Amino acid sequence: MAVEIKEVKTRRELRKFVNFPEKLYKDNPYYVPPLVFDQMDTLDRKKAACWEFCDSKLYMAYKDGEAVGRVAAIVNFKANEQWNHKEVRFGWIDFIDDKEVSKALMDKVEEFGRQHGMEKVVGPLGFTDFDPEGMLVDGYDVLSTMALIYNHPYYNDHLTALGFEKDTDWIEYKVTIPEEFPERMARVGKIISQRSNVRVRHLTRKIVREEDYGHKVFDCINACYKDLYNFTVLPSHMAEKYLGFYLSILDLRYLSMLENEKGELVAFGISMPTIVHALQKCRGKLFPFGWWHLAKSMFLKHEEGIELLLVGVHPDYQNSGINSLIFMDLFQRFHDGKFVWAETNAILEDNYKNQSQFKDFNPECRKRRRSYIKELKY
């Protein structure tokens, strides 16, 4: 039977779109489900902030009446203007091992791109860089992280067969939390702190609330990442939408902020004890008892690992060495919290400065993920 593609239009259809990977990865021990409510909010036109500068359609593929794939087609007008290109993105892509299915899904993405006058197809990417991006091409037998995508090995073969080529790669490291920090690091850190005239600021809920610290972090993220691959510089008024929820649940002990003598935020490190096993137990659902698995993992008995979600240094302070202060502060906190290892977020393969920051922590490259690109034909 031929593949049938249907556009997602109702809330019920959206829930089916979000829950599709549960069927595809039901027996896969390395897949970590995302939080369902967070996915629903991200993809809901009435709730997500991204619709201010994006247009998108969600598609589901069916064969013999069964759901067999999904994809999001996205045009981010702000990113296209910022980078002076015309690209339609694809994201949230999953499908069974059937090339007829993957082709039908990508045909709809290309059709959506042509309707908007785009010249290329690129992805997997989300609406913004706060969404998961990159297709896994190495590390299928390693437990996924809570913030990034997991996919079957055959995905790469399908995209290659459709004419897609590598655009860029990211890599991820697992690093060891040292029992003792080298004396050299502490000595160098003190010199850098004095020379750069910066200090570590430990946040409290009161500071976050009274100083509107979410906006400080948001603006610093924009400044730090603006030149990285396909990054979208977001308006300041979107800070609460993108960071408000996370700052409300993050354990502030594992956030490190560096401020200069004027009290301006110049570097940050945001990490979170991993909750991957809790997410696997609750399958990404808070109810009826999922909230208990998550709360237990986050606040009562954490797992042995921690995830480095975001690390950045303001351009005015790059090459000053203050990034080492962030890592010294964070890793000391990890040690005090009795964590054994930390896993990085995705790092661009040619971002050697970022990669070199982990050289003192026995880095092990665990995963590689890829963004693909293809010329659109009219």
C-alpha cells in the first residue's frame, strides 16, 4: 500500500506526532524519551514563542493505516535573514526502515520549502537552538542524553540515498570528575581572575527573581553563540519563554556565573544532574506517577552523572582564559556533589577551543551527530 502523508492539525494529532517515537524505540535501551508536555508546548502554535518568526507544518506518514513516520518542516525567517540564506529546515524526523516512507516525508518538506521560495533543505534542526538538533551518526550503543536526539543507524543511509550531504558535525564528550584538582589549575585560575577582574557569582532564587537573571543569561547566550552554525539571535523579550521554566527547576548549585567589576554577566556554565533513567521509567510523562521518578532523581537521589547543558564566554572576554574559571567552579561543585562523570552537550567539530577545555578531564568522544544539506530543485 502507498504511503499516505497527513498534516497535523488538531491537538489530538499533535499528541500522536509527539508520541510516535515511543512506538519506534519501544525496546531500545539507549533511547531517552523527552518530556511530553514540553514537546507539546514547543510544537503548539498557541504556546510556542517561535511562531513570531517561523512558519512550519507537521506531517505524519501512514502505511496500511499505521503511523510509520513524522517530520516537521520549518522556515525560520529570522535565521535566514541573519545568515543571508534561504533554507527550509527539517526536524523531529523519525521513520521506520522503509525508504518509501522517508522519501514521502522529505518530499513534503521540500514542497513546503518551495512554497516559501527556499533554495536548500537543511537539518535536523529545530525552530531555534534551544531545540534538539543533529542526527546521530556514531554512538548508537551509548545511552542518549536528556537534551539531544537519538535515532536508529539506518536514518543516515536514508538521507544519503535522498541526495543529502554533510553540512556540519557535532561531537559529544564524556569526562571524568577528578577527585583532586591539579594545583596548577588553581594557581592559574587565581591569576586569570585577578587579571580579568571577574568573580564567580553564586545564584539564589532571590537573586534570580529580583535581578531578572534569566534575561542576563539569555542576552549573554545571544552574544556568545551568535556566530555559531545556524544560531538564531532571539529577541530579549523571549527570555522568560525559553529560560523561565528551566531556571525554576534547575538546581542552582550547578550553575556557575562570572561577572565583571560592573556586575555584568560575562560567562556562564549551566549544568543539570542527568535524569535519563527517570525519563526512561516514566516514558516522558508526568502522570500518573512519572513526576515521582523525576522528582526522586532530581532532588532525593541523583544519578552518578551530570550534563553540561550550556557553557559560554562573552566575545569581549574570549581568549582571556576565564572559561577555565567556569570549569574549575563547576567541577568542584560536581566533586562535592559526588558525581562521577559529566557529559557535554553537542560541540561543533571545528570548535577546537571548546574541545580543548576538557583536556584535563580524560575526555572520551562518545557520540557524533550531523546536520545534512541538499539543494532544492524546482
